[in-house]
Amino acid sequence: MRKDLLYATSKIKRPLRTAWCLLLVIVVMVTIGGVSSSYAAGPTAGQELRAMGLIEGKAGGDLAEDEYLTRTEMMVVLARMLGEFNQAAAWNMPSTFTDRRNHWGEPYVAYAQSREWTSGVGGNLFGYEQRHTVQEASVFMLKALGYTTPEDFAWETAFDTAASLGLFKGLSLNQEQDILRGDLFKLMMNTLETQAKGHPYKLGEQLGVLVSPTFAEPMAAARANQPFAAVRIGDRWGYMGPDGKLAIRFLYSRASDFSENLAVVSMNGKYGFIDKAGTMMIPFAYEDAGSFADGLAPAKYSGKYGYIDKNANWVIEPAYEFADQFSEGLARVVVSGKIGYIDTTGTMVIQPAFTAANRFENGIAAIQENGLTGYINRQGTKFIPPQYLIAGNGADGLIRYNSGTSIGFLNTSGAPVLSASYMWADNFSEGLAVIETDASGGFAFRYINTSGQRVFSQSYQDAHAFSEGLAFVMSGGKYGIIDKSGAMVVQPKFNYVDPEGFSEGFARIKSKDLTGFINRSGVVVISPQFDEARRFVK
């Protein structure tokens, strides 16, 4: 379920740059992680392996799935699949192959030779740029699973042995042909999903890229305090963990943020809830569902919304046309086309009277009447009558308002404390707010404190709210990061950044229409590879 829908007027400058001027309009109901039929199919095997951290691709992240795999590249793949990539990358002893000639992959080849994974192609040659065959790939995948020669297979039987284990499921290949990178990635995925020799677990479970059902419960407990981010490739959603690797595979047609260690996901048009190991905790039984808050989650069944607990019991029976998640102990519900608010017992504490309304934040909720915005308190009293064109959230005790096309701030009694003198203003966050002035040269954005005083001497081409002590600002056409002293702690270098800023130490960036994540130092820790990504949340 989406929090709100946009409400602003074109007469006020820059209404689209902040999510806090939003109101729920009841005539449109938007569910979580909406999926369009125009999305491509789910991730390729290569895309999923990259998210798992098992491959990186070529320069610029290109997986080059239609190109042929070289023997050197196979050594890199094998090191990753055997969990020895770091050792191979750091290897500084040369191989004995005479055709090495300062090849970029020499450390991996030399390491593979030292581990007796390969003896080359004969004549003391390795064939660094020689294409890799399906037969050779069969040998190395069997080795990754712990099979050895001559005990378990011979060179001549490697392809048949691999096929008997299901490693070529979904592939139509013959053993003599050269293997494409994309086919190798499918072969790798099948291998990860295959039980290793002499072990009760799949290879992927041993490597920690798949979750064994045996350890799912302790895994979920261990991840309870870890932030996850929902990510989408094509038409499928999965979840990234804080280690920058895929934690829950791309299985879902829709997905929400985790809340109280459960997340709403959808498959085949039905909604249910998973834990942080990806275990189904509440089955796919609902027509729609929202996130848990205060131990309850909204869910739709037989055309009506109610609230369930974490055991899937109906605590508040389905009776509403729409129901939102709880916020500050109250939740929006729709009755006869009007929005009201209930508490966690299902008592209607604010009667349905509004055509548009926000969740409660900082003890207040924006409501709309006749196209104008006002505010109610938790008792439902309109302490600021509807009269404005924008909505605020009361952060730091201040609420945005407009006078004509200018923006200022009210206190929580509705009295103006910062006069409407700004072309635009964001809500306060961490004691500071971005305001826009009529400045020449394009550097129109600056920060003020709750007294209206300018806190930094610098002005910016664009600026966003502070989060976790940092904010994105634009200078010279690029975004950098400043701290609360105004110091540029990461020099401008990003073309697109997340207006919502940092969450759990991560912020989204975009490159070539793909989304990735940076850390607080501005270092890319998850490369741009997702068609869509949500913030990291616990």
C-alpha cells in the first residue's frame, strides 16, 4: 500500500520535489510495488548471480551474456563458486604457463594451477583468451560441487555426469560447443541449486547465497536487526542485505519494505507475508495487504479490508472499503467514500468525514476539504482550518503553509512563525529545512534553522533534506554530500540521487536508468543494476 497520493497545485513552484505534500485521495487505491505489464521478464541468471555477489560483469557492469566465455574468465568464476575469490585475487605467485604475458587474469589462473583446478591445454600453455567449451564447463562445475577425477568422473564422462545431476536443466547444449557467458550463468545457477557431494546442503547454501530451510528460522532471527532493501529486476522483486548481496531471491511480483521483521509480497495476484529468511509466515490469501505496525497489518479479503495479527488472526474484521497501516496508533479507513481514523481496537476515534487525508505524523494529520488543506489533531479537532494549497508534517514543531505562491511556516497552533517569503520550502528535517529564493545564477537553494536563520553561507543549484546527518546538494550540475556544518564531505559527482537521502547508512543513486546504493562516504557499495529499488529499512 502506498502512503499517499500527490496533492499540490501548479501555481506553487516545485510541488513534485517532496513526498511530504501528499494526501490520500480515496478515489484511487494504489497497492504496494505496482507492476506494469510492460515490465520485462524477471532477472536473467547472470543478473541474479551479480546480485548474489558471485559475478561482476565486464567494464561498466556489462554481463555480456551473448559473448563467449574465455578460459581465464572461467577461473574467476570457479574461484567465486568455491568461496576462494579473495585468495585468488590477492595471489602474487606466477603460474608456469608460458603464454601468460602479463595477462589481467594471471593471478586467478596461477591460483587455480596452485590448487590443481587446471593444468592448462598442454604444451605448458593455458590458453588465456581461448574460448571455454561446454565440456570444460561441465568439469569445473562438477569440481565446484566437490566431485573429483578419476574417483567420480572422467574427462570423457563429465558432460553426462553433469547432465545426470540436472546441471543443464533448461539448457540445450552439446559438449563440444563453445559456451556463451549467459549459458554459463544458467549452468552456474543450476549448480548452486544442486546438493554438493557428501553434504546435505546445496552448494549455494554452503556459500551462503541460498538459505537452507534447515537454518531459515535462526537465519531470520540473526537478520532481525538488519536493514533490507526491496529491489526489482524486470517483473520480479527480491531483497538486498546490508552486505550488498542478494538476501532473498527474485520471486515476487510485488514487494514492500520490511516492517516489524515481516514484509508484504505478492504472487499470482495474492498477498502474503515473509520473514527475513524469505520463509512464508502468512500464506498468500489476501487480495491486498499493507505493512505491520503496532502488531497489526491491513488486509483485504472478499472485497473488504480489516486487520490481522502476525498469526493471521482477524483482530479487526474486514468491514472497510480501504484500510491503511497504523501510524502513531491510528490508521486511516474508508467508509462510504469518506476517510476516518480507527485505533488498534477498531474503535472509530475520528469519524469518516474527509475526501483526502494523510497519516498522522508528529501528532497531526493533514486533511483536505474543497480542495484546501487543513490539519486535525488526534482527537479529530481541526486546529488549523482548511485554507492552504500545500501540506506539511509538523516536524520540529513547524508546518508549511502558503500565502499566494509563497511558502512559510506555522507553529502547531496555526500561528505564522516564519513568514511566507520563500519561493519553495521543504518540511523541516533534523532541525533544518531547504528553502528556495529568487537568486540569480541558478544557486537558489539554501538551508534555514527553525528560527528562520540561514545556517550555511553556501547556496546550491538544488538541495535535499537532511537525513542521518547528511544531505545531497547540487553544485556545478552534479550532486555531492554535505554534513550539518555545511562541509562538502563528498565532492559533487552524482547525476541522480535519492531525494529521501540516507536510510540505515545507504542512499540510492541512479546511472543509465538503473539504481544502486552508496554508503555515507559516497562509495558505490551496490552497483546500479536494478530497475527499481526501495530504501534500506529494518
